[in-house]
Amino acid sequence: MKALKLALLGSLVAMPGAAFADELNLICSADVVICEKLVNEFEASHSDIDVNMIRLSSGEAYAKVRAEARNPQTDLWWGGTGDPHLQAGQDGLSAQYKSPMLDQLQDWAKGQAEVSDYHTVGVYSGALGWGYNKEIFEKKGIEPPKCWADLLDPALKGEIQIADPNSSGTAYTALATLVQLMGEDEAFDFLKKMHANVSQYTKSGSAPVKAAARGETGLGIVFQHDAVSQAVAGFPVGVVAPCEGTGYEIGSMSLIEGAQNPEAAKTFYDWVLTAEVQSLMPEAGSFQIPSNANATPPKEAPDLSTIKLIDYDFAEYGNADRRKALLARWDEEVGSLPIQ
């Protein structure tokens, strides 16, 4: 198996003198372990394609693709929440593609393709919630929060971490979820009150629960499968689905318009939608619901049928203008507040 080339910073560039017939410049917006698993498996089964991969959060990935619009350096963007993928499609940054694998996908994954006019497709799904450190809560005598409203408890001061919605698709999903649950003004009032309990707005969406697992904070607002991943790894993490209801993500994938290696990108696109590949994901600590209907879901994955899910409006909250307006308001009213 060829060694994985993981570029942590900078633009994706072609590798001079490469001994392979083709290349693929890939942005991966999932946990780095999942990204590495995918690349290793793909390169093992496609020895004629050499993958150059960079890991970026969803918001960072969208910003990179947009900045490179006149001279794309990326061929394919895999993973991360669907809202910025939908925005990329609206902005003409991603290419239309109807994969021959579409008929094998779950309805929600096909729906993501249809609503985007086939500029993106669903690759996995997961519900929003939080993970908390059981030992910290027990030691401090704090009752674990069961509902969004409980996150305003003064006992949680300094115990909550959530990502910045500008860089994190997870946090943008949380923002859009609260707006849909409460109404926009009420949601921002809630976020400003919850800010008193927030110790950090991280760049990565999964970082808050990783900090909770390590005992660096009490609670991280994340997708529940990220909290499950920490619990499966042996950390004292409890997983919560908010009682009032919660949003969910459709992790997505997009081909980049004007890509330098479109055929290699389509090869990866079709391959990663197969049941065989999606069934491998738990080996990398991925506990999302796979989009291929024939894939084997992880037994540890949260059961979406037992979670009160809102009717998340992907079309509205993936809309470029709506997204920009919400992020601008968050920057002005929440992100500008001092951390106490």
C-alpha cells in the first residue's frame, strides 16, 4: 500500500514526477482517521490513481474551493455537513454529476442530490446533540442536561465547548437547528445566554467532545456519532439527544467545477458510494448512518428512529444568502462577546 500523503496546510498541488497514471486532489471534511482510511483503501484498490489529500472543516473547505474558483486546485470534496456543499452548488463551484450508484442510496441521500440539481449527494447522516464527561459531572454534582434549555444552567459556566459556525459545519447545523426550533430572534437570545457557559469556540466540529473526553471541558455540542466514537474508545462520555428536538446532517460529496482530474474524481465518487466501502467506516471510528441502503450500519450508531428530529430545511439553510446572513449575525451578536 502506498504511503498516504496528507497535506495539512496550503494548496493541493500536483506532485512532480509521479509514477502513477492519474492523480486526485481531495478535500476531506471528516475526522482525519476516517479520511486516511478512505484514501488508503482507495489507493489499495486503484493503484493507477495517486491521492493528494487535505483535511479541512466544512466552512474552511467551502472557503478554499471558493478562493480557487478561477483556477481549481481541488477535484473532489468529500464529507462535512451538506449546507456548504449546497451553497457551493448554488455558487457554481461544484459540477453536476449523476452517479450510477444513485439507485442504491437512501432516500435522504438521493434527496440531497435532487435538491442541489445533482451538484452534491449524501454520503452519511447523523443527529446533533452533545457528549458530556460523566466523571466531571459526577465530581461537580452537576445534573447532565437533557434538553437545550438545560444548557443555560449556571452550574455549567465554563463547561461547554462548541465550534465556530464560520469554520464548522457542525456548529452551523446547531445554529440553523436552534433557529428552526425557536425562531431566529429567540435562538440568538438563547445563544447569547449560553455564551456565559461557553469556554471556547473551536475550529473543528468534533473538537469539543474530544476535549470533554480528555477532561478538558465538561460538555461538547457535536453530532452524536462523534460522542459515540469517544465512548467506544473507552472515554467516560455520555451521549444526549435534546428533548425538544434536534437537527441532523447529511454529510455530502461534491465534484469541483473545472477540476483538473475529473475522471479520477468520478472514480472515487462512485467507489465511495458503494456498500462495501461504506461498511468499512466503523473500522475508522465512524458511527454515522451510511447512505448506501445495502451498507451495514454501525451497531453503535445512534438510532435515528428514537431521536426527535426536526424537519430540517436543507434548501433554506443551505441557501447562500440565508447562510451568510446567519453567520454575519452570529459574528456580531455572539462571536464578538468576550469569553469570561
